[in-house]
Amino acid sequence: MRYYLFLDECGDQNLSNFSPEFPIFTLSGVIVSDEQYRNIEKQVNILKTHFWNDKKVILHSRDIRKCQNGFEVLFDLEKKSLFYQELNEILSENDYTIVACSILKDKYIRKYGKLSDVYAISLSFIMERTVFLLDREQKSLGDNIELHIIAERRGKKEDKALLDYYNELLDRGTYFVDEKRLKKYFKSFQFKDKRDNVVGLQISDLVAYPITRYVLDRDAVNLSFEIIKDKIYTQNDRMHGLKIHPRED
């Protein structure tokens, strides 16, 4: 049985120069079976056709929020309300799981310095939690599961470094998961451009921002997070699929 892990981020990886108003990096992963992904893909294309008459529109969280770069139609409040209603139904009613890692830059720098690759650190956590989830899925399904990672392309240097780190993890394992368990599930890692219009990457982008806002201020009104919070991987009634690093006091 084939599963996908779609990866996208909110915020940048820069630890040397970042805005004090947004001192965070979040890597979000959306885990979904091939069968369920086809359903989501179909529904997203229906939504795009409904509002733009064009399945090639790329859903991008920042552009949607600011009604820019093709999303100016959302300045019409009636259309905006309908759009969010349809999008929220897709996000809330389909079967997928979120695993994410948020790096709090100020605390991270004080504890570890500025030389780390926060994307790679986040990937390690996401891969561990994905293994835990797929162990549970395989027990209930009784099928062999293979998982394929799809990440948004960032640049040749960055992509090569990440792929090298991924292969290193497969060779040595992580602190909690040995290499045999990783290799049991993880079968490929590929990069896609935003213009490739990969719906899974768009879903990962859409969930990354509300997760990031939640981590920054849990008491703030965050309706988008309420839509997706039940999709975050849970274990023993804990939100096990959201790592905040360093751990908050």
C-alpha cells in the first residue's frame, strides 16, 4: 500500500538574521494514502475550477491571506466566505495525518548556536513520527506499506544537502528509530517545483501557517488551526505529531 509524505515549510531557515516578530521555522508534513490523496486531489481541482475555472491555480497560504497574485477575487467577501467554506470542508473531512516540527529560533540559538540546519532537524523528527504512525496503520491494515516523500524544491545546494541528510538517516537511523525501521517504509525522496501544481504540497503549505501561529501564541484566536488540529498525529491522547523545539519550559 502506497503512502505519501508531502513537506512544506513556514518561515525561513535563517538563524543569523530573522524578524523578531516571526522567530520561528515550521516544517509541516502531510501523510496520506494514495487512495485518499486521489480524493483530495479531485476535490481541490473542483474547488479551483469553481472559483477560477482553472485547475492550474496554485493554492498558496500567504497569497490567499493577502488576496494577491491571482487571489484578488477573494476581496469579494461573499466569494471569500464560500471559498473558505469549501476549502475548510476539504481540510476537515478528508483522511490524512499531519506531523510537524516548529523550531523556536531564539531559544534554539541560545541552546545550540547558529550553525545547524533546522530543516534537517525537523525532517528527522517528522520521519520518526511517520514511522510510529505507519506501524499503527500496518497493524490495522495488514498490508505492507511503502512511503514516498515529496518536498518543494528550494535550490540545488539546499536540496542536495537535504537529500544527503535523508540518506544518512536511512543508513544510521535516528535516536528513537533504527535504520531497519526507516528503510522498511521510506522508499523515495523527490523534489517538485511549486509550478508543478502538486496538490499535496499545497495542502502542506496551507496547514503550516496555522500550526506556526498556534505555536507562537496558543491563546490567540486561530480558526484555521481549529479546522486541522484533529488531523495532527495523536498518541495516548497527546498531540504527538507536533514537536516544538527546543521544548518549552
